[in-house]
Amino acid sequence: MAETTAALRTVAHNVKAARARAGLSLDELSRRAQVSKGALVALEKAQGNPNLATLVRLADTLGISVSALMQGPPEGRVRVVDAESVTPLWTGEHGSEARLMLTTSGPAPVEVWRWRLEPGEEYPSHPHQAGVVETVSVTAGRVILVVDGTEHTVDAGQTATFDGDTPHTYRGAGTEPCHLIMTVHLPPGPASTL
């Protein structure tokens, strides 16, 4: 519980700081991100439990990565992250989950995610900001990637990439869980170096 409270305080601080840097009021951030003002107020007070969709909308609107909202200051030159030490940002009803492992630094950051999708379970994602590119590498099982209404099957050992500024969905397929590594390549820009 203490770990969750500390993580929520970090998110609250980072959202408030990013909003201030962007010069946005709570009302304007709420309107642009399509997140209720009440949820933003609670989040900035380190209350509530924001879901992945809310964090993605806020990050996209603020022009930063999701992990920039979640991570504290860097700890050194090399970061080693154990998957079990990272709380899933999304969990499905049947045991699927998505963990944001880390985000690289620099002018064009890359988020590294680990996903497990149970057969038939899916995660629909809203379009990201222009310039975001996603890459999905399946390590076990099969995923159906739906991009702009078209289905693409990606099997273990295969990698797919696409522009993330269109609606997309990840769906577990086959009879066993699908494990994949996803990278989200963020566009370069002054706000994305946070």
C-alpha cells in the first residue's frame, strides 16, 4: 500500500509540474485531455486511482511520455527494472496485463512495455498524438492487432510496427496467453525530454 501511495504522489507531482510548464489551467487540461476536472483535482491531490487511458490522455495532451508522469528522478547511468517490481497499468478481467517497464531519455524517448494478453481478451487504445510509432514483438502466443479497423495477426517470433495516431486494439488470440514487448516511440520535441 505504501508503494501505491508513493507512486500516486509521484504522478500527482509530475502532472501538476507538467501542467504548470504547459501553462494550462485545470479547466483547459480537462477539456483538452477529455478527463473530468474532478478526476484531475483528485489526481493532483494524490487521491483516486487513474487508469491507463486517463494517464495516456494526460501524457499525450501534455506532450510527454506516460512514464514521465510516473517516474521519479533518474537513479544512475544504468537502470535495471524487474517486471515484478512494476505495477501493471492495465489488467483485464481474465488476467491480461500491461506494465510500463521504463522510458528512455533523450529528445525522442521510447517507452518499453511488457504485455500479457489472455485468449480473447483485448485492450482498445485511442489514437495517440501525431508522430507516435508503436512496435509490437510477440515472444509467445499470438496477438491480433487491429489498426484503423483492419486486423493483422502477429505470431511468436514476429514484430509489427504502425503509426499510433489511429485507433488500435490488441487482442489475445489462439489457445495460450500472448506475451509481447511493445515499444512506443514518441516524437522528438522540447516537451518530450522531461
